[in-house]
Amino acid sequence: MPNNATLDPENRALYGEILRAPAGYELDAAIATTYTLDFETALVIPATLAFHAAENRDQTLDTPLALLEGLERLSSKIAIFCEGGRIAGMPRGANRLTALLEDTITEVAAPGGGAFHPKLWLLRFTSLSGHEAPRLRLALLSRNLTKDMSWDLSLSLDGRIGQQIDPENAPVSGLLRALPGMATGRKTPKNTRTMVASLAADLDRAVWEPPEHIRRIRFAVNGLPGKPWLPKIGAKVGIISPFVSDRALTELTAGVARENAHLLGRTEELALLSHETLERFGHLQVLDELAETEDGEDAAEPPRSVVPARGLHAKAFLTERYASTEITLGSGNATDAALLDGSNIEVFATLSGYTRDIGSVEEQLAPEHLGRFLREFTAYDSDDTSAELEADRRIDTLVRQIVRAAPRLRCRVEEDDIVALFLSVATPVTVPEDLELHIWPLVPGETWGVKVADLSERETLLARVALRDVTRWIGLRLRDGKTGLQRDVTLGTELLNLPDNRTAEILRAIIENREAFLRYIRLLLGDVTDAAKALFAAGAGSGLTGIFGAEQDSAILEDMVRAFSGEGRQLRDIERLIKRLGDAEGKDGPVVPPEFRTLWETFRAVMPKTKGAGK
């Protein structure tokens, strides 16, 4: 038996490691696809890519200047596609910086009517020296862009851009090219379309470095035109899937002897399978008491149970053919929607290697590997949840109607930088009598919203908010009157007549005093890692002693001289910052200290003029 089977839980990879640039490289462009998304994760990702000093997610979220600079540096280099209506709800209000994600996130819908369910990252890195060729990284995951901590499987491939087109990459590059056309309501931004086309062209010619002992990698995508793809199964099969259906499992085990069939699933899902389906498996197992997940993944499949999803989020199909073991990883469950009818968009990668090198089906699930976290499934009669399931379907139907109705949010500026927000849709939507719909502007939270009985081209006054709180995002609460079932979601709109100074107002709200301004200048000028560490320390509540002390002006002057001697990007960033802040006042006087303005004018007078600088 191999000492380290491919699915051994000891083979761990942190999410941040997947996104981290190779030594000597920086991020040039990145595309992510996900079913569900939460804004906290989306805000942290640019900071994670820009800095490596944050100890954890919560620490980064508590450091708004790091979030701001991560977004300023990288939001235009990242594109995230997610299922429309599946951004997590935030009824208590949201970070104002979600406004800077408006062009980063595009909501889409699967053309086959199912779920947009692929989870992947494609990243391109360029050399800091300019002397090395660009590098690519493709990561296929089974988890969404949320804070979910369930047991997951991922495949991360590093590679280079070759000279020849490799047909093996065609399924994934084809998926990328189809993404902009799946947008619902608001069109995919031009910058995103350009980036997708460029990355897809590079992916066509990608040459991957395979994991140890892997002889071949093949990709597949379901949900686009063509016959749905199904894993090829040999004499043995192992299925790891949180969600399952009788028909899909029957297809996957056709011709496989019962003693050679393994199924690892969730207890509540296995309980809903027919006796005939369960009898096809000689080995039925579940994860043993892992933590609950709240990422909404269960909604990607036709609901059969309202029991909370727990522990297992990984998806894999294992088989043995001839002398090889094949392991398929990706986003798809063993369900009709994922594998049989082509309604879901799914992505898969199949890894092939000699069984003697990567292990057999049994060895992957053996007690010394994954098996030590498993227990045998015990059948039981599940509770009748038909009423709740029907309520969930009604809510889901209404969410989809609103998504496809192309919501619009029009701004009207009033006195004292107050903005009235008017909501309308291109296609009328009527809320059924047994459902309630509450809508609010995302940043202020649910107390600022209104109850809605119908939506149409006729505008509804949603709220009056400060300009710094205006985003294209709205919060929705849908409640079923019969069962009390409730769902909170976030939805994007087409934002009309947005004042040009909205981003500047957000900046003023975050850089609200001299201390914050100096921290940010240090971040723009100094060594990224050292400056970020200083920010995170200050964000955690420590003082500025040792960071900006009595010699702070001298240190900043030295950093500015060094920036002037270089290519000057940092100085152009400072110019943009000062223009945005204008004459903002904080509790301790001008946010931009007068002595810094004097210093800055000296530099500005001798800076080379660059087209577009300061915009």
C-alpha cells in the first residue's frame, strides 16, 4: 500500500496557499467561479493576495485600511462569477467597501435552468523582474467562496503557457469563454470580459506540472451544450458526495459488484435513498461528527431534506481501470442535476496514475487514511419535511424571478449628500400571497428597507441614505407565511446616476483622521510586508509607538525619495489619494496634515507627467 494515498487527510492545503504568488511573481489576473459567496470572504481575498501579514481572516476584516488597499490594488485584476441570488444575506448591514466589489462580482445563471455550481480559480502571475515568463495556476475546489470549514477536496496545478493548443484544456477554457454571456440583469463589465478572453487564450496553451505519480489529467464541464459527461467506471467504484440521487447512483454502479461499491455521504441524504439503491453498495459510510456548515451548498440540488448540512463538502469519484486508479475531483455531486440532465454547470478533473503508486479505491478509504474519520451508516426513517421543502421551493422560485427581472437602483442626490434610492425592475414580479418580501439597501441594513408586494417598471422609494452608503447591492428577506421559513440574500442591481464622488466619500469614511492617513501613506510607500504588519497590529488595537514616532516625517520623506527614484507608482497612488480626500476634516483637524501637503507639493512639482495619473 502507498505510504501516502492521494485522498489522505494529511495532504492539507490552506486556501491562502492556493492564491499565493510563486516567489518572484505577482498577480496579474484571476478568475473565480462559485455557487455561493459571502462578502467578508470576497473582501479578504484581495488583501490576502496583496499582503501575507494577516494571521487570519478575522484579523484582516478588523483592519479596514488593509482591505481598502487590497481592493485598490487588485479588485480590477480579479473577476468573480457566482449564482444570482446566492450571495449571503447581511441583514445587520455591510461594510461600505462592498461598493468596491461592484465590478469584481458578476451574478450569473446556468443556461440549462439548474445551478451555476463550478468552483475554480484560474490565476496568472507575472515576473517582478520582467525577465521570466508568466505562470498559470488552476485550482478546482469542491467548496464555495464562503467561511465554510467543512471537509473539502481541492486540486491545484501550476503551469506555464506553451506554444501549442492542448485539447485537454478545452472544456475549462470553453467554460471561461461562456461566463460573460451567463450574466443576469446587469451585463458583465468590459474589463472582466477582456480579462476572461485573455486568460482563456492562455489556458488553451497551458502546460501543467502534474502531481506526483499522476500520468494524465483530463477536464470535463457539464451544463454547456452537448451530452452531459459521466465518469467512466471500472470494476470498482468509490463515491464521495454530500448530495445523492437514486438515479445517478444507479448509473454510477452499473455493472459493479456490491462488495466493490463504496459510498461516503451525509447521513440525512443517505436516509432518503431507496432500499434498492442502498443495496447496491457493500460499504456505506458517513463522516463522524464533523462541524455544521452554513454555506448554502444544499440549495444547488433539488431539496429533499431541511436537515442542516454537516461536515462533508468534498466530491470525488474513484475507480480502477486496468492497472490504473482514476480519481475525479470537482464541483459535481452524484445527482441528476450534476451528472445526468445537464442542468447544472459543473467542472471536473480526472487524475490517472498506476494503482501501485496512488492507491486503490479501498486504500483511499482505509482506516490509516481517510477511513479513520468515517463510521458506518445506520439507516433510519427520516422526518416528514414536505411542508418545509415546498416552502423552500416557493422562496427559491421568487428569488429566481427577481434575479431575472433585472433590478435597477436609481440615485437622486438631495441635500447634505443624502441620496434617495429608487428600485424598479425590467420584468414585473408579483409576490405570492403566502410569501413576504422585505428589501433594503445593503450597507445600512434591514431597518432601512420596505415591505414589497410587487415590483415593476414603476419605481419604489427604497430608502434615503448617505452617499458613502450607496452601493448596487440590496438585501432581501423572503418569509413563508405558512411555515415561517425565512431566507436572507444579497442581490446586485444596475446602479443608475451614481454621483462621481461616491468612492471618495467611502475613502473619507475610512481614512477619517491624521493617524489613519499616515498609516495608509506608510502602506503605499513602505515595504508591503512590513507596512501590512504595522497595519494589522494597529487594527488589532495596539498603538503606533515604534511605527510612527517622533521620526515619522523623516521616515516618510525617505520613503518618498525612494519611490521617486523608482518607477513612481506609489507617488501616483498618493496623488490619487490626496485628490479624493480633498479638504476632509477629522476630529483632530485636517485629515491630510498641512505639513504633508507642503511636502507633497514639492514632489508633485518635479514628478513626470503620466497619462491617466491621479484618476
